[in-house]
Amino acid sequence: MMEESQDIRPDFATAAGMCLDGRYVDAFEACIKAFGGEPDSPALLDLGLQTLVLRIMVAAPEAHVEALAGRWIAGCRFGNPDIAEVILTDAFRDDPQAYDFFGNFAALSVRLGRGDSAVRLFSHCLGPELPARIERHAIEEKYRDGLDTYDEVFLHDMAVDRFLAFLSPRLEPDGNLDIVDACCGTGLAAPHLRPLARTLAGIDLSASMLERARRRDLYDSLTVGDVVAELEGRVADLVVCCGAANYFRDLAPLGRAVFQCLRPGGLFAFSDFPAPDGVMITTGGSLRYCRGRRTVRDMMSRIGMEEVGCDLGVMYGLPCYLWMFRRPGAAP
């Protein structure tokens, strides 16, 4: 099996190179050729090749995704997406190297409008053994080490764009909001938030990230510290938390701090990675706490927040819930 699998690597390498050059369709066709078109081809159950073709479909422009997925299903002779999920899950679910495969398969399912499938597939990237917490120093070190290239990573820009596409239609574009950008990092969201803001405040654990945010000259204030503590005493119409809720094992303290911070009618928008239910942790990639929809809804309801919207999108190459809640009451 290993020798046969290695025989497809020249096509694998060609496809990977094309993908890096942005030639998604050409890369995809190289993968289809490598599969061989036979139902007993060893390439069909080659984890690396299947992961690559999924990654191509996840990264491809929206106009190409459905057609590429149909071509993949036909080229592998799976019949339909449900059968593909059954066959490939059975083949790879016990493989310790399958995290990227299931993450990309889940993200593709989101792009194809198969939300239940996406959450089910992503569950194979998760485990129930929760660490007590993700330590503050580990978060600071992670972002300090990657600071020089952070703003150049296209996945970060794409995540912010997806988050703002969810957020913007739900806001009045009058530029008269007091906004807190919680866990703001280098301020990637600031150019989108500034036109909506009367005041824009940023909070983050990382002083080095905030120094980059300061260079944008878009924030009225930037504060280094724990976001839950730093929200105390603030008053806002909108609190956003893009790409950071996954560091909280328990999201309730943040939710309560936001509730106290918001004016009546104020909004809280955040992203969070999915789990089938309860709270789970990723078993590969970056360490992320992930939550079921019912878990988030029950928690926010207990705090006193009303749900405004929930979308399932793709952020950082993975399926991600996009949430908005409101503090009840009429805006002043």
C-alpha cells in the first residue's frame, strides 16, 4: 500500500505547487488525474491527496466551489456527498494525522450549505478532555512569535472579512456607535469598524499586537489586559470579539462582562468554533475550545441576552459559528 501510495506523489507535488500559485482549477485537475478514476485505486484513500483536494476546494473562489465538488465526487466515484462522507470518515477517523482532512472536509461542507455535515465532520477534530484553561502566557507567546507575518496571512484577512459580512447588515451605518473591539490583536477589523464608530476602543492581552494596532491610528484607545476585567466600567453600543472566544473554556464570564458593558439595545457579536454539543477541545492544530449551539444559546439566555442571529461560516479554514446577541431594552 505504501509503495502504491508513493507512486502518486509526483502528481501530488504538481497539484500542491499549482495551488500555491493560485491555480486552483489546474491543481484540482491534477488531483483528479492522480485518483485514477478506478473504484479500487489506492489513491482514493490516500489521506494526503484527499486533504489537498479538499483544501483546494475550500480555498477556491465561490463561483467554482460547487462545480469542483461535483467533479471530485464523480472523479472518486463516490456517488454523492453523503456517501463520500461515510466512505472517507470510515477510512480516516482513527488516523492520528487526519485533523487537517476533517477540518477541510468540514469547511467544504459549510461552503456547500451542508451545515449538519460540517459540524459532524469537525467533531472528528475534537476531544472531550478539556484542559483547565489556555494559559495567558501561551497566548501571548503564540502571537508574539508570529507577529511579523500575522497581518500577511490571508486566512486572517479572510476571517475578518467573513465576520464583518455577518456583522455589517445587522447594524445601522450611521457612524454613531461606541464600539469595543475585544481581543483586537493588530487591529485587522479596525478599518471596517471605524466608519461605524463614534468611539472605537481596543483591548488585547498582547502589548506587541497592540503596538501594531496603534500604528493604524484608528482607535481612540488601546488597552493591554484581560478583556473580562477591562470591560468593567465601560459603556458601549457594540462589543465585537472576532477569533478569540475559542480561548475561553467558559464563555459565561465574558458574556456577563459584555452584558454589563452594553447599553440597553446594545449588541455583542463574536465567532466561536462548533461542537456537536457541550464544550470540546481541538485535538490538532491550534488549541481551541469549541461549543455546541444549544450550549451557547442556553448560556447567553441565562445571562439575559437575546439572540439576533447565528450563521455557520468558514474562518481560519475551519467551520465557525458567527453569533450576535442583544441586551434587551430600547436604545436611548
